[in-house]
Amino acid sequence: MGWRPDAMKHPDGVWSKAIERIEIVCGPTQTWPGRCGVIAHAFLRERLVKGRAVVGVWTGPIAPSVPCTTMPGGVLHQWIVQRDGLVVDPTRWVFEGAAPYVYRGKADDYMSKT
């Protein structure tokens, strides 16, 4: 089994329909890497989640199999922050080298610039 972080995942059943809906709007999940802002905004625009889009840096680990351009402090990234402060990140799985899922949990490896 590949590299897996300690991440709180929303039950897959809750988000699988959301992922299917965004695939209709933005294309298949295979095209999502590098498009985190587009995908986060699509989740908001389609009213699949409430919150605000945030631009910042992913500071967490990146799976060895993931080709990624880093900058000092991490990787430029976009995600959603909800009113309760929890993060909803529809593309976190890209950094993990995992199957597509929607992360909802603590802002553990996120550094906001907005």
C-alpha cells in the first residue's frame, strides 16, 4: 500500500456524488491535478459546500510519486474554508498520491495567504 497521511476524510458516500457532479462541470478527476482553484470554485459555484475559497500554500508531505513544483514553504494551492474553520479540499488527494476524495477536517497542513 502507498503512502497515506493521517487525514480525516468525509465518508466517501457523502462526497462521491459531489465528485461526480464536478466531473461533469470540470472534467474527469484525472484532469484535476494543477487545477485546485478551478475545482474549489466549482464546488462553491455548484453549492456543494458553503465557505470561501482560499489561496495559500500546502505545507504537508507530498507522495514521492507526485511530480510537483514546490516553492519555499510548500506548494501554491487553493481550497475552501468553512465558517467553522474546517477545510474542505477537493484536491488534497493529488499531493497524497491517493484515489480521489474530498478532505474535510482541520487546517493541518495549510497556510493561508488570503
